Amino acid sequence: MSAEFELTRNITIGQYLPTGSVIHRLDPRYKLAAFVIMILAIAVCNTYIGNLFALAVCLIMFRLSHIPLHYGISGVKPAVPFIIILAIMQLLFYGEIARGGTIYFQYGFITISSEVIRLVVVSAMRFVEVIFLSSVLTLSTSTTELTHGMERLLGPLEKVKFPVHAFALIITIAIRFVPTFAMEMEKMMKAQASRGADFGTGEWWRIVKRTKDMFPIIIPLFNVALSRAEDLILAMEARCYTPGAARTRYAHYRATPKDFAAIGICMILAFVMLIIPW
């Protein structure tokens, strides 16, 4: 089979890679808080140098977590067609929004200037950085730790009747099902390719054709998703899960100086990205 059918290779979100690094040993509450700080800083940063700095920080996090960089690159590959489409749309239709700078080309409503190019490049870099950070977070944090960390971090919202436990459970299940659906989709693609389907063997830049070739597996994939959801419901009911019921916690987390140091370092990095005039 072609390597393009190996979808699970390119899905890093939802998988866990235990390496015992310092990032793995961080309290999941503070790890999630640090992740949110970095994501917000990346979303606001709109300069070349600031995003290059953020990209360097992501690469350092891969090094500190002892996670091979190819895991992060594999996570970026499925998003490349979407990033290209978004870049083309921004290049063609953002001329009236991103005003200023040097105009390189203008025809009708299409205006390509230095500001538009900056917006396109920065947006693409943001996508890559967010995928890298998400890969580091999920590869260094187990599903159970993500659930407990998110629940404890959002605990104060329980005072306003927000269903914190249900929300954390939904998010965690969604993350965990990403590699599961990728595996099911891979099975369907291989099965249909053995019957003569040609998706997965063409050039990756033929986006329209590849999208059209994917239609035959959409309905079976929905059926599998519903079946998996039903199995999960039955499993939770068999374990007497009751939404909204008072629950005890097996794991109790205690913050250590390294957890506070991680938050402080992320705040400093965010400050460097946003405040210092590049």
C-alpha cells in the first residue's frame, strides 16, 4: 500500500508518548495554563520575528520533552492543503483589509501588497506553531491527566453552575477519538483502494480531485463514528456513570516550584513575543 494511506502516522493529537522528560512530569493544570498562554500570545503576535521566535520556542519544547521533531512535522502534513487554500484566499481577498505597505500588484479587487504578504506568512506560521504546541501537549500528557487537569483548572466555574466535569470529559473524548477515526478512515481507504479506488495515489496538490475521491468514505465514516459513540455510551452506563453526580478523585495534584517556573517562563516568552518592539 502507498505511504499516503498511513493516516495514523500523521495524527499526533490524541496520542501519548511517554519519555519521562521534565515536561512530562509537570502538573497537568499548570501545563494546560502554560499552553493557553502560549496559544494566546501566538494568536496576537503579527510580526515575522515574533512568530520566528515562537517557532523556535516550539522546537525547544520538542527538545525538552525528548519527542522526535518528525512527530510535529507529521502533524503539520494533513493541514498543508488547508493552509495553502487559506493563503490563496487571503492573498486574493484581503487587499481591502490589510491596507498599507508597498503595493506589488493591483487588478480590480485584487491587491497584493507587503501587508497582505505579511498576513499570509504570519497566518501560515501561526497554524504550524499551534499544531506543534498541540502535539507537544498531547504527546507529553496522557488522556487521564488532560481530563483531571482541565477539570481542576476550570473548577472555579462550578460556582456559576457551569458543568466543568462534563465539559472536560467531552473535550478529552474528542481529542482521544482523533487517532481512532484516523485509524478507521485508513482501513476504509485501504479497503476501497483494493477495489479500484484511486484516492491516495495522486499528487497531493490536486486538492479538488482528492476531495471528490474522499466522498465515498464519508457516510461509512459517519456510521463508524455513531457506532463508536454508542459503544462508549454503553461502556459508561455499565460503569454506572452518572452526569452531574458528586465524584471523588483518585489523583490529587500538588504544585511544585518547577510548575510555577514553567508558568513564569511562558509568561516571559509571551511578553517577549508581544511587547518588545521587533
